Amino acid sequence: MAGAVRAAPAGRGWRAVPLTLGAVCLTALFHLVQNQPWGYGPVRAIGAVRAEDPVWAALLRTPLSLFVPALDLPVWGALAQVLVVFGIAETCLGRARTLTVAYAATLAGTAYARLGVALGPGTPLLGLPASDAGVVDTGPSAAVVGLAVFVCWRYRAWLTGWLVIVAMVVEVVVKPNLAGKEHLAALAAAVAAYGVSAWRRRSRQGPGPAGGSPSPPGGGGTRAGKPPTSSWKQRVNRAQRRS
């Protein structure tokens, strides 16, 4: 993964990660606007997703909700997470796949909130209290944790990926709130996306050398890796020259 990150931007600088730069700028812009007396309402209207919202409104707001930071957390943390994780993901995966995984993770978190509220607090593990229906979704953090695990596993950084998962589980145990559970839903979506990606890669590659019929020692009628017809033609040419 480190090699891919170093190689991709060579000679291009920040032009190699336009999606990351756009995400950082949007996150900073939404933070500045929503902290103004006139800006809180408009930002909530276009980028805040709650379980109590109509489905059509939630789906329309979800793309922008990736870039609306939480009001009760320092914005520099959100900007650093987006810069590092989105930058690595865009460099390694490309813009389209990065955006797809990020959106899927965020959508999984908001969908879980609806499911949990519908199930109610009486359902173990999954249920949520009715008061969580009015809580705004996690913003960019769900996309960040989902992308982090997907990229780590895609490039076989297994330990780092598992550390992210363990950290999110500990978060829910220590502070069991909606944001932590949405992070777990985002992780589940990222793991599912990785499974689909791994299956598609194996399908495209087909069976490896071990899956085919091995050649017998000596090349099975070949000489120095050449096909049989090539060695046969050489013998014929030598016989004609002797005659």
C-alpha cells in the first residue's frame, strides 16, 4: 500500500487527489457556514440526515452529509481524517471506487439508524431508543472508517484494518451512542464491499497454474520452452542441409 501511495502522485502533486481536496474544502466550508447565525438552517436542510426524515429527503441529503462535520467535535480532527484516509484511498483505489465505498458506508450508517429506531430499545444489540430518530448522522466519520478498512484489507494491511475495527467496537462499548453504532454499520458495509471486490478479482483471474493440468517433466514434447512444431521444423531443416 505504501508503494502505491508513493508511486501514484509522482510528478503530479496535489493534482493526483482532486476528490480528496474537494472533500476537505467542502468539509471546511460546511463547518464555517453552519457556525454562522444564518448558515445553520441551510446546512441542516441540505446535508443533515436523521432517521425521522422521509426516505426521499434522506437519500437526497446523504451525498452531502459525507462532508458535514459534527458540531460537537473539533473540525480539525474531521479535516485530518478526510485528508489522510480519502487521500490514501483515492491514490490506491481511484476516485470512482473511493466515492462508491464512502457513499456505501455512509448510507449503511443512516439505514441502520432507521432500522434500529424501528426495532426499538427492546431489541438486543440492534435496537435504538425513539429519541435517536432526531439525531443527525455521523457525517464524514462513517465514510472514513469504512474506507480505512477497505483500503487496508485490499492491500493486505490486515493488522491495521483489524485495529480500526477493534477501536470502533471499543467506542461502542465505552460510549454506546448512535454515532458509534453507525460506525459499526459502516464497517459492515465496507467488509461486504471488500468481499465483493475480492470475489470479482478471483473471477477475472480464473484458475491459477495449480488449477490446470501440470506439464510433465521435460516439457511434454517441447525443447527449452518452445512449442513442438518449432523443434520439429529445426530437425527438418538440419536434415535438408545434410542432404
